[in-house]
Amino acid sequence: MYYTTGIGQAAGTIVSGTTTVTTSGTAVRITTVSTPIAGVWVGGDIGNAGVVLVGDVNVSATGGTQQGMIIGPAESSKFLAINDLNKLWVDADEDGDKIVWLYLQP
């Protein structure tokens, strides 16, 4: 289970949101809705207890099989050059940790 905020804003605006990983070790998609973008900035929420990992559908925070880009709590955001927000998945090594994200809608 997860929830996402920030989807569905007007064109030409800055859109930001968070995605919460309710169950550690269970990768969740940022959105299932096709959301064309030129790229996205991602970061770990300041209140996270552990690290979050971002990547494609194979992202995993499970110990020993971690896969994806690791982002620590409150770590500076990183830019990912992807063309659709629905290609981005997130997992966390602690229940309830969040990824924060921001993009400019075309």
C-alpha cells in the first residue's frame, strides 16, 4: 500500500509531491497515470528513518538485494532524466518512509 500526492496539476507549472512506501521491501510506482516530463528531482524526506531507493520496476530495498539509486533522509535532491513520471518506482528499508519529488510540467 502507498499513497501519492501532487498528481494532476495544470500545464506549465511546477509540480511537487511525496510518495510513501507503507510496507518496506514492496516497490511502489510513483503514479500509474502517464505523466510526460523532461525529468524529475527526487530526494529523501527529512523525517525518514532509513534510506529510500528509486529506479525502475526492479527497484528493491531488501537487504542483500538492494537495487536502485540510494537516497538518505534529507539528502540533497538528485535529477533523473526520464520522460514519464510513471516509469519511476520507489522502495524503502523502513515502513512509512517517503520520497519527495518535483518536476516542471511541459
